[in-house]
Amino acid sequence: MPQGSSGGRQAHDAAQRHLKACHLRAKRARQGWRPWMLFGIASLFYFYEFFARVAPGVLHEELIKSSAASEGAFGLAMSLYFMAYAPAQLLVGRLLDRYGVRAVAAPASLLVAVGCLLFATTNNIALMGLGRFLQGLGSSVAYLGVIYLSLIWLPVQRHGMVPGMVTAIGTMGAATAQFPLLMISDRFGWRMPLLLCTVAGVIIGGLIWRFLPRRPSWFIELMKEDGFDPQSPEPMGFQLNRLLHNRNLWILSLAAAGIYLPVSVIGDLWGVSFFNIEAGVPDAQASLITTLVFFGFAVGGVVLGHWSDRLGRRKILFTTGAIIAACLSMLLCFTSQLPLIVVVVLVAGLGLTAGTQVLSFVMVADTAKRHTRAITLAFVNFVVMFLPVIVQPTVGLFSQWGLPKGSIPSSMDELRGYGVVVVGMIVAAGLSLLVKDTKPREEGGLITH
């Protein structure tokens, strides 16, 4: 055998042994309780940002009175959260790839806290909007951060359920915010809940910086196995250009955004006022009904994610959930004529079937290349979170159309605004039929992105 061939063979064997050792290190690192502790700390940030996100919807009446703003102006100011959150998604994936979760998520948590503090210390609707913008900017890291960390540290067999698990944690944060925020506000004033959110953000930022590790060396080596060179990464512009020309990705993203409207519009902002007017129930009861959207979404995301793994198919569940959710949203147009128990069942069912939205992220993970998975997930999340920038203020403007400033909308006025959500969900159901199906893929080693 020629000496060069022998040397090349030895180098190849050495590289294979090194790679095998990296896989073994990865397997050992992902065993035991430590990966789940890391997942819990990262998820705590997502829980917290969701808690802070829904606060303006729960405290809606107090904020309107304090700022003397119209419903349309209030909706526009609150939508600045999504105006910051959505575009930032396109940078978050890149930052996570370069600096890791700890260096990005800890400052982001502090930014959410600053936004809450600004909110709590002003009566000016413009400054409230600025606080909302800062909340959105910091929160843009939370979801992708915990997903990124999970795909590094959690066992491979759990990766298919990760988006559902994370979404469940976030929506539980929103759900648990509803009633406690009202109780604290009633007893101590509307500023107190936001001040408590400020303190919580500082504490969570400290926990992230103290306990989350830097990106492990074995992870870098496994990225190289996938053809990724950390010293010379592909320019972000090239990656975005590919995403923008991916027709199926656009269809999937827009469908996911429409399916998510019950959470991003009804749950986050307008649910309490809608059920207060349409069902004729007090704010506390309307808040509890709105909470069912989040609980249903949390359960639906986990169950449907797990079920899609068992079936080995995604689209059938994604499309079925989208169609049923659209039908339930139409039935809620008759809330004022239905018994309250029926409304409660419809709201819970709407949240449950809307939980199929998390399958959009699973389908991306099924098909995206390992070294572009983070930015592809970020693109979907960008579209999902940008739609409320348009829909939230539109719902408020339509419900106040032709009414004097400060007046309470009638049942028909409120339905006019809610109709925007219904139309969006019907369109999403139609788009879901056009999405390409995917299957869970076999992974011989560690999923790197």
C-alpha cells in the first residue's frame, strides 16, 4: 500500500474515533437530571415573558382609564410588542449560534424587566408603547432560546415533543397570569403586578447567567460533522434569501400564524373585553374563560406533538386541527345567544385544536438542514408573531368604528372586530391544505440545530 494512502487511512480512522468519542460525550452529557434542570431554567424565562405579555390585556380597563387612550390607540401601542418581537427573530437565531443561550437570554430577561418597569411608572400611552416594545425585544429570545438549548442537551427521543412542551410552559404562564393579575390589581392597584414582573425578570436573568453553561465543545465538533464551519459560517443574507424563496415555508408560516390568532389576539389582549360584552359576565369571570384558550393550547400542543410522532405523520393533524379551530371560532360569534357552559366548552376546544400550531415548528425541524434549523425556525416564528401587529389594532379599530372616543362597544360592534380573527383562521385552514407533509426523521447522532 502506498505511504500516502496509508497515512490518509490513518487520518480518516483517527477522525472517526474522535467523532465517535464526541457522540459518546454528548450521550453522557444528556443523561441524568442536569439537562432537565437546564431546560427548566431556560423555560422559566419563556414562562415569565408570556406572563408579562398578557398583563396589558388583563389590566385593559385600568390602563385605558389611566392613559385616557382610545381603544384603537391602546391596541396600536400594545401591538408594538409584536413589532419588536417579530423582526428580532431574524437575528436571534444567529446570535444564539454565535454566543449561546446564556449570553443572549440573560440580558434579554433584564430588557423585559425594564419594559415592565416603564409600563408601571407612567400614564402616557406613548411611554407604555415604548415599554411594550422593550418587552417584545427581550421576549424575542425566550422561545428560540429554550428550543436551541433543548436540541443540544435533551435526549434525542424527546426532540419531537420539545416545541409542544415549550409552548405548553409558555401558555401556562399566560394562563396563570389572568386571575392573579386581577386579584393583585384589585387589592394593590394596577401598577403592583407590573412592578412584581420587573423583580421577577431581574431574578430570572440572574439564574440564567449563573446556571446555564456555555456551548459545550462536543456540540461544536458535532456541528462540524454536519458540514458546518464555525470559523466561517454562511452569511446571514444567503440564508435569508433561501428562506424567502421557499414557497412551502411561506405557506406553513402563514397557516401557523392564522391558527395562533386565538392566543395572540383573544388570549393576549381582547379576550376579557370580548366575553365581558358578548357573554355579559364580569371581568374576573371573563378572565377565567379567556384562560381556557391557554390551557387548551398547552394541552393540545403536547398531545398533538406526541401523537404526530406516534403516527409518523404531521400534516393530517395540522390540517384537521386548523379546520376544527376555524369552525369553533365561527361558533363563538353566537356567544351572546349561547348558554355560558357551551361558550366555555367552545373556548376550551378552540384552544385545544389551535394547539396544532406547534406542529409547524416540528415540520420545520423535520426538513431543515441541521446548520440552518435555528434560522428557519426563527423565520416561522417571525411570521407567527408579526401577524398580531396587524390584527391586534385592527380588532380594536373595527370594534370602535363610528363610536365616540371612550364609549363601550355594543355586541355587534365587538363582533365586527372579532370577525377579523375568524377570517384569519378560515384563511389559515385553507393554507394548511397546501402544506407539504413531513415525517419524523431518524437521527444517528445529536441534533445540532
